[in-house]
Amino acid sequence: MQFGKAHRPPLTGAGRTCHRPGQWLWRTLIIGILAMPVVLSSPAEALFSNNLNGYIRVTGVSSSVDTVTSRSLSQEYSAYWSKRMAAYFEMRASMRYLNLGLDQNLGENSWRREYQPAGELLWAHPDFTIGGLVKRRKTTNNATDGALIDDNVAVTLSTRMTGYPILRARYDWEHAYSDGQSFERDTRQNNVQIGLTYNLRRQSFYYSFSHRRQNDDRGGLQITENQHLFRWNQTTMFPGQFLRVSSTYDFGRRAQETETTADSTVLSAIPFRLALYAYDPTPEFGTLDTLPSLADGNTSSPAQPQVNVGAGLADRNIGLDFGYNADIAALYIYTDRPSGPVMSWRVWLSSDNLTWTQLDQPVMVTFNAGFNRYELVFATVKTRYIKAVNSGANDESTVLVTEVEARERLQKSSLENRHQTTHMANVIGTVILSKKLESSAELSVRRQPKGEFTDSRNQLYYAFSLRHAPSTAVTQTVKYQAGYEDFSAGGIRNDNNNLTYSLAVTPLTTLHFSFVALNRMDYIQSVKTQETNNLSFKTTGNLLAGLTLSGETTYSRSNRYDSRRAFDTWTYRAGADGTLVRSLDFSASFLYQGTHQVNADFSYIRRQYAIDINWRLTQTIVGHGSLTFDNDAARRYTYQTYGLSWTVTPKIQLGAQATVTGGESDVTGDRNSAQITYQATSRSSLYFSASNIEYPAAGRARGTSFQLGLKTGF
């Protein structure tokens, strides 16, 4: 399914009325704006109870890009009510309504509506808390016949009686289904979780049991899973407190039955080790960093730091590390709100998270409006690292990524039983030899004698460190780490060891130096695959009042024995920020990074110069400007942004921005905009903006857009 697919003919049929949203969407907005002064002029106490609060936002947009003229109306209404019924009882309710409509002169009429009512009852007794939650989410749009309905029921119990084990229990029931023929969805899920916690002096005990049953009647998938977990941890302080020992032990048991009954293949979620992310306009070469919030299981809240794929922002590299070569058939990228369906994605594969190869087969990309996610589906590939890189313009100004998932294809009409037993033990000992010398050792063991899941693995990790602080101005640390990871499904074993030395010197409160030396070696099946040597020196100083200078020099040698390649990388960074005059702040930076392949004609060099200025012209007028010049192996471009804001009165603010991207390749584009905001009350405002946009890289010529809206809270 693709929401808002170009040139879709108007839907007809029994019980459906065909109309162009442009005939009513702007009329609705204008009526709301005209009525707003009347609402805002009334005392809030006379209109709403103290138990009721909410939020209203209505925005209309008229835009013209190439030969396409479109009008859209975005409405969002939220209301929250809470009431304490008795000493321990409280009731809560909420209602959220979204209505997004789009009208285009080429005949495309798109709309999406979403209702989200919810109710909660809470009994907060001093010895326990019992809560019940019921909510529904109903989504309709013109791209499908019918609606997607998601019903949820949750019951929770927690105790807090002193001297007794703490009990926490939760039951969740979810039914997601569609009431139309074209939207193939009918899933049911039941979850039961029970946990007990007991603390005894410096020891704690924890046990939990969870049961999950998922049925996908239309998709032909049934999953039943049971999990047990027992955890014990303790901390011991020896006399004199010169020795501290902390230890934990976990025992887990997991059983899962998966049955596919459909005649067609089924896409099922596959676990992975790490979620990765980087902003990189040259995805062919570069390392992605770990971003755990992209894999926290929360598809509603944006990942932090934020990953924005709205407003035509491109080159967001969103990836996964499976730990071994896994069979992947799809990537799902979740967003916090409906997003533009025309944005394109490219898929890249890698064996080392450094050099990437674009997938040379077709990738089918759709935006699933029912689940707020981009679905990238392709023929099954085997890889350890995979990433998706976005490109093209996005009609939505802000779209934040919340989660990333990988999918595998399950065989038709199959029954599979998996079991897994896990033992995990961790011991950390710290010895305080003196006020200046401290030593610690750590041992961590993970064993899975029965590991039939794709993420099953045995691990062993140990580390030794010595910290020496001869004075308050000098601290040095030596640390050795080693261990291995053995994947049962992938049939491989990854070994690594690290030796690190770090030195921190602060001769003055305004001057700081640091030095780090690192050696890391990686092995696969006892064969050395990579060795990295890294040296880094950093300094930061406040030499003058209001001026901070910083510098960094890094050298690394990466020997990749599996591909018989070696890379030398030099990185230089320099920066300054401060206040030139009382009304003018600035920051400037320079980056040089050069990577050279040893004994080969390959060099990757990037130079980046940036300056940022904030200028308070008067007490009510503030200007901002930044200029970035980037010169790398594949692209040379400049990125400029300028802004001006003027507080005309306490209720009226004006603003203007200009963003220009120019270069020799497909990164060019510009965006100019101006806004006016009227703050009617402390929680209510009217706003108008006009923008002029050009994205040649996305195959679009210049376009104009006008936005009018209101937002208020009560």
C-alpha cells in the first residue's frame, strides 16, 4: 500500500462520497480562525473544567511545485481529562483526532483520519496499585477500502508493602484488524508478565515470567512464546572499604513455537545486535555509530538524538549489525507521524561497517500509513551490516524516525519449535590500593547450551584496569579487555582484545589536555581479520575571557587482513567559540580527514570549514548566520543558512530564513521562508508562513508554499 500514490483515481462505491478536499479544507480553516478570537476572549474557567486540558492545532498549506498545485489541511485535536473520585481512586480519559487532507490539481485527492480515544482507571492504595487501560486507534484513508482498527486493553498490578516481595503483573490484549477487503490485516496478541523483586541487605532477587501469543489470521503466522528469568545480584564491601565486589547471575529459559499457514511467504522480525546511524552524504565509505534508541522497541517516541527525514533532508544512514551474515528480506523504518510517500530509499551492504556496496536489485518502497513506517522489501540477501539511506524531497517538514526493524522470509506452511537456555554471570572487583592508585577486574560469561534462535550466542569477556592519579591535575589509566562472541545460528566466533592507555592533564582550570592510545585486534574463527592502532590528542583552553579554543589530532592504522587492505587515517579538528562583542557570538571549526589505502591508489579526503554567528542587533531583533563548506572525495558543496527574528510587540513576532545548498553534484537546493506569529494568549497563537523551495536533486523545479494555522491549549 502506498498512501497518496500519484494519479490515483477518485474512489467510488457504496457508502462513499467523492469530493475534492480543496472545496472545504480552507473553508474549515478560515472559519476556525475567525471563531478563535471569540473563544480566546472568554475566560478559560467559564469554558473548561480544571480537570480538562487539551491542545488544538490546525494548519492549511497551499503549494505549487512544477505543474502540480496542491492544498492540504492538517488538523490535530487532543483532550485530556482526569478526576480523583475518592481517596485512592482516579479516572483519566483522553481523545486525540487527526485529519490530514490533500487536494491536487492533477486529480489526486488524499486524506487520512485517525481517532485515538483512551480511558484509564487507577486505584492507588498505600499498599498496592491496580490500573486498567482501554484505548482504540482507528485509521482511515482513501488509499484503502475500509479502516485499520487497533484495540488495546491493559491491566496492571504492583505492590509496595514494606518487608514483603514486590509483585508487578501486567496483562495486555491487542487486536489489530481492518474492516475492508483491500487492507489485509487481522492480528491478535496476548501478553502476560509477572515479576517478583525481593531485597535483602546488599542482595536482591528477581523472578519474572512472560507469555506471548500472536496470531496473524490473514498473514498466516502464529507465534507462542514463554520466557522465564531469574536474577541475583549482590555487593560486598570488605573491612576498611579497600575492596568492593559486585556480582550478578541471570538464568533464562525461552521457548517459542512459530507456525506459518499461508500459501505465500511471510515476513517475520529478526533480532540483531546493534542499531547504527550516521549522517553521511557519501554512503560508499564511512563507519556508522551505535544508536541504541533506534532499537528500544518503542515505535512511538523519536530516537535520541533525533533522526529527521522531513523537509527534503537527505543522507540519513540508518543501519543494523547482526554480528554474522544473516538472511535479510526487508527493512522497516518507523516514523512518529505520517510521512511523504514519494521519498526514495537506497539499501547498502557491508562486511566491515566501513566500505559499502549498494544493493544491485530492485527495492520496493512503500509508506504504510496504518503503521507509520517505510517498508523496504527486496530479494533475500546475506550480509552482516545493512543500511538504508534516504534521498528525495519529503513534503512533511518534520518526520522523526522512531525505530528500525529487519525482516526475514519464513517458509510456506511450516512449523518450527525453538528453545533457548541462558546463563549469565558477571563479577566486578575493585581494589583501592591507596588514595592515588585503584585497580579493578571484571569477568562476564554468557552461556546458551541450547541456542536455536538467530541471536543465540555464547560470550566471554574479561578486563583489567589500573587507575593512577598522582595529583588532582593528572590522571592516567591502563585497561586491557578481551573476549569472544560465538553465534550458534551463524556458525562463527568473533574474538577481540583491546589495550588502552589514557592520560588527562589539567594544569590550569582553564586548560585541559588528553591523550589516548588504543590497540584492537579482531578475529573470526581464530583468524585475524582486523587490527586497529589509534592515537588521539585533544586540548581545550579558555585563554581569554569569552573565548574557547579546541584542537584534536588523531591517527589510526586499520589493517583489514580478510580483504588484504590497510588504511591510514589522519584527522585534524580545530575550533573556536566565544563572544566578539557583547551582542555578537560566534563559533568556527575546521575538519580535515584523510584516509589512504596502503600500497594502493586510493585516497578519501574530506575538508570541512564552518562558521556560525549569532548577532543581537537590538533587544528585539536577532540575526543568525552559518556557512559550511564541505570538500570530499565525491562532493564539493556549500551549505548556507541565514535567519532573522523580530519581536515587534510582546504578541507579534516576525521571522525569515534562507537556506542555500550549492555544489557540483546532486546536493543543490534552496529554501526561503518568512513567518508571522500572533500570540493571542499564553497558550494560543495564529501563524502564517510563506516559503520558496527548490530541490533539483529530487527531480523537482522551484515550488512555492503558503501556510496558515492556529494552535491553542486549554
